[in-house]
Amino acid sequence: MTRISTTLLAAAMLSAAGLGAALHAPTAIAQTRTEAAPALQTQTFTIENMTCPTCPITVRLAMSGLDGVTSVTVDLDAQTATVVFDPALVSPDDLAEASTNAGYPAKIVGS
């Protein structure tokens, strides 16, 4: 029996046994994960009291320590922080509070 014939025979046997769908399961799982991916949100905050190069590090660590935060970019010159996060896990108010508790009061831009 040739290699192709053996493969086709195995596939036919799996299909006849009702296991053919199992061959396509990884694709179905991958599609489900893609569809269930969280909708991330980006929010910018004004940050007070940042006066030196280590201040942004403290703000970044405080905000990124919360569950659901994907990234935090802090700009010392502009006195801002931009955060990408999952709003199902953390809110903009939670992020502002984390920075404020670290000694750098944060306010949501536009509010």
C-alpha cells in the first residue's frame, strides 16, 4: 500500500468512526479564541508631580501592576501617561488611582 493510500484509509476510518471532526478541532478552537479576544481600550492621563527621570518609571510600574493592563507609556516632558488596557478587568478610574497612590496624581484627559 502506498503512503497516500494509507493516509486516505486512516482518514476514512476516522471519519467512519465519527472522529473526523477531531481533525478540524484546532481550527475551531483558534477561531473561538480570536472571536473571544478582549476589546482593548486606550486612555491618556495627565500626571502631576513628575520632576525627574525616575518618576515615569514609578508611574508605569504602578499602572502596569493592575490586571488587564497591556502597556503603559509615560512621557515626562508632556506630563502624560497613555495606557492600553482591557476595560473588563480594570477601569480608567482604577488606573488614575494607582498612579495617585504612588504619589503622582493622575486625571483622565478630557474630564
